[in-house]
Amino acid sequence: MLRRKVTPEELLERIGLAETLKDEEILPDLLVAYMAYEEEGEYSYVVEEEVPLSLARRLLSPKMSKLIDLLKSSEGLCVSEIARALNRSPPNVYADLKFLAHHNLVTLERRGRRAVPHLLMEELRIIP
């Protein structure tokens, strides 16, 4: 089971879907979360999802675990700084970050030529 924050783009998609399906139960929460993002820039809406075993295995690999731990403890580092801290090559770190971004577990913010990741994943639980 994976717990993660939802990006504003994903919130808008979920709002559209909730409006289409006339889901009055979840729509107010989605709207409040989107307004909070607009006003404060904070990702506050969290979802829990089942993940494929292959994704869980990759997230639990030693290199990925170290990367995720560093992202949790050191917000605002760019890819080259992360690579230095982990003693890894920047292209390999960037590839792992792109993998995480593809699965909505990080966002990559561009600051000029630098890519700065922000962790969306909050928790990964293995449920037997």
C-alpha cells in the first residue's frame, strides 16, 4: 500500500471526473485541497493506493531507498547535489527520479538548468 500526495494537475483531473460522475461525496474535499494549493502552494490531498509488486520491489531496492531517504531529509537539492551526496552519477540519479515522477511519487521542478525533486510519497506499507 502506497500513501502519497496528489499533484495539482491530478487534483484537477479528479475534480473533473467527480463532476462528471456527480460524486458529491469526494468533490468538496478535492476542491478544498485544490484551493489550499492555489493559496499556499502546499500539496495537502493524500491518497492510498495498491501498487504492483514490481514497483514495490524497485522502491525497496537499496539505491532507491537511499534516494528516497535523502529526498525526505534534504528538501531543495538539485540532481547533481543528490548524486554527490549518494556517491552516484547524475544521469543514474536523474533516471531514478524520472521513474519516481512517472509513478507520481516525486515532482521535478525546473530552476533554470537545475531539476529539483519534491517527494510526494509519504509511506510504503507491505501488507501480507
